[in-house]
Amino acid sequence: MLLHVFPYMPIQGFTTVDLGFERGNNLSNIVTKIDDYSATKTYLDLFEQVWNDDDKMEDITEEVVEYINWRN
């Protein structure tokens, strides 16, 4: 059972633009919280599937840290 776990969408929230790594041209960014258990489980399962796929993911931690440090 999942407790206090809620997905926020759009799932595109993990793009380099949404993370502040690159400049985007969005006029707005509306985010919705979902508190339904079955929908939450679906989103968490999808996240885990993508997160654990090395062909689709790349660790850019150092680049993000450098960008944040450069901006400050």
C-alpha cells in the first residue's frame, strides 16, 4: 500500500527545460496533483520502468550542479 505518494503531471516535468537546465519557450506550466490510488500506482510503475532503463536515461547530475553554480 502506498501512503502519501502522489504523482504530479504533466510527466514532462523532468525535461531539461522543466529542471531549469535549458531555457524553454513555454507560456505557462500547469501542474496537477493526482490522489487516486490506481492512477498513482500507474504513474509510479511507469516512472520506475523509465528510470531503470539505462538506454533511455542519462545521469546529468554534474551538468545540473555546474549550471546551478554558474547561475549563482
